[in-house]
Amino acid sequence: MSDILTPAQRHANMAAIRSASTKPEVTLRRALWREGFRYRMNDKRLPGTPDIVLPKYRTVIFVHGCFWHGHKDCKNYTVPKTNTDFWTAKIARNQERDQDTWRQLEAKGWSVIIVWECELKKGRLQETVRATASAIRRNGEILRSAQDDRRKAREEYWQARREQKAREESLKAELDAKYHKK
Ligand SMILES: [Zn+2]
């Protein structure tokens, strides 16, 4: 990167970095597909337009570029020596927005998984896919057990209602028999 960029150059640079950062996302998607997961991509209806959406597991995945999202202690996140304030502020804004997005998604009952670009490099890919797949499955189990609990609670409620009604009817019949006898 040159020392001083015109806004247009800076924009072109950012676009180049952004489109390059879509590749790790594709790598992860393909790996998850091979693991048997089915997903939607870039769902604009959800906060932050998550890269990968797994409705069955109520889980979304963001693949984050280490630089743009400020991956802590990552060698891919080094703030440029020039325009340092600009980059620091920009990345801080991205991080704030990320956190806001996660909060919104979690408030809607979605689990959020963040996968960092550096975790998808060749040497680390397999381990990352394994960890991601197991996190997704775990979310699915939690979701299903919560659904089971709700279903059970619903059944208990209706069962109690039916019993109440039966009691009322039998009481009514009893009273009828007692006071309206011919
Ligand atoms: Zn990183």
C-alpha cells in the first residue's frame, strides 16, 4: 500500500481486499456442504447479512477478514504505519458494528459463530471445519431440547385444561342429578 492514497485509490484498495476476502468464505461453505450442512447465503433479512445461515440449527456464521474486523493478536491484523488513526478508527467502528449485529441476532434467538480468515488457511482448515461443525451441531441439540421442553409444557397445559373441564362437567352432572331430578 502506498503512503498516501487518494480517496479513489483507497476505495479501489478496499474493494480488492474485500473481494479477495470472499475466498475463505467459499472454502468454508464447501467444507460445510461436504459435512452435510445445508444453508442460505448472505441472507439480507437478518441483521448484518450473515455469510452463512443454517436455519435448521438457528445458527449464522460470519467469516471475518482479520484486518477489517481487527482479529486480536493475529499477525494479519497490523495497523498500517501510515494513516494509522484512520485505520484504527475504521476498524474500531467495524468491531462496534459487529458487536451490535451479534446482539441483534442473539436477541432474535440466533447463535453466532465467527470464523476468522486466518483459521481457514490450509494448515488450519481441517481443524476449523471440525470445530465449526461441532459448534453447529451443538446449537442444533440445544435448539431441539428447548423445542421439546416447550412442546412438553404445551402438552401439560392442555392436559390440565382437559382435566379441569372434565371435573367441571362431572360436578355439573352431579348437581343436575341432585337438584333437577324429576
Ligand atoms: Zn486472524
